[in-house]
Amino acid sequence: MNRVHGLICSSGWWARTVERRLLPWALDGVDLEGEVLEIGPGFGATTRVLAERAGSLTALELDPSYCARLRRELGRSVDVVEGDATAMPFADASFDTVVCFTMLHHVPSAAQQDRLLAEVTRVLRPGGMFAGSDSVGTSRFFRLLHVGDTLVPLPVEAMPVRLEGAGLDDPRVSVGGSSFRFRAKKPAAAAARSL
């Protein structure tokens, strides 16, 4: 993440935007009871809000410095795990809900994004929900904000097919301004196949 992008993502303005607008919209109707995994929390604006709402929260973050910061700020309220979301260090069917916010476009390629989606399916329990949001990624400001950063926007129209391709059912995607939200479920029938 470049310096300007980092300043925005660590700002009070972004924390308020996350708490008041982004998360209520992205998680409308999503059950956060049970074991919840957040992928790619970065500076932790979303994680701080989720820690107050989720049953048991685990955060998976690739960057060691972000992990250290999250552990310092959140203490024992969140289990912060350093690791790669394309090869998650969790057993199959570990979580009831998996969420991620404005981070998928930071995954370096479409193939790696698809590996991440497949890993989400693997670590979800049957009937579990994957939900979150990302940026549409078409504005000039958004592209300038990512100069020197990884930027691989996800075409909104392709998200349902990609979620289904990862083994998830009933994908729902909707656009709100410069962002889109998504959700899909791991088939409950997966329990019967794994026995």
C-alpha cells in the first residue's frame, strides 16, 4: 500500500466511514454469530467494529507489521493470524462466516483471487456465509490512489460466476456508489459429501 493510501486507510475519517456506512451496508442481514474470519484487515478499521459485533473473531493478515499493530490495539479480543489468504492456515470447515472488505483488489492476479475464493469455501462450514465488499475500481481517483500499489479490480458482473466457480451457492452482488457488496453460501449438502 502506498503512503497516501495508507494514510487514508488509517485515518479517523475512514474508521467512521467503515462504522457508519460501509459495514452496515455490506453486512445487512449477515449473521455474525459463531466463528467469524475476516480476511485482509490491514489497518483494522473493519476489525475494530467486527470485534464488538462478531461471536468469535479471527483476522487473517499477510503483512507482519499490520498483524503486530492489530495485536497491540485489539489485545485478546481478536485472534490475529499472519498468513496468506490463498493458502489459509486453517482446517476445513473452521468458520461459520467469512468476511472481507475493500481488499480483494489488492490480490495480485485474478487467478490468485480465485484461489482465495476457493480457500474461503474450504474453511467455511456447510451452510456458512461469505460476505463483504470491494471497490468498483473504475474512477480516476481510485486508480491514482493505487499508483505503486497492487490493483486488480474485480469486474462486478463476473462476481456471481466467480463465487459459484469457487463452490458457493446463491451469489448476490449489488452496487452502491463506488462500491459493491457480495454474499454467497457454502452448500449445506457439502456436509453429506464430506462424511
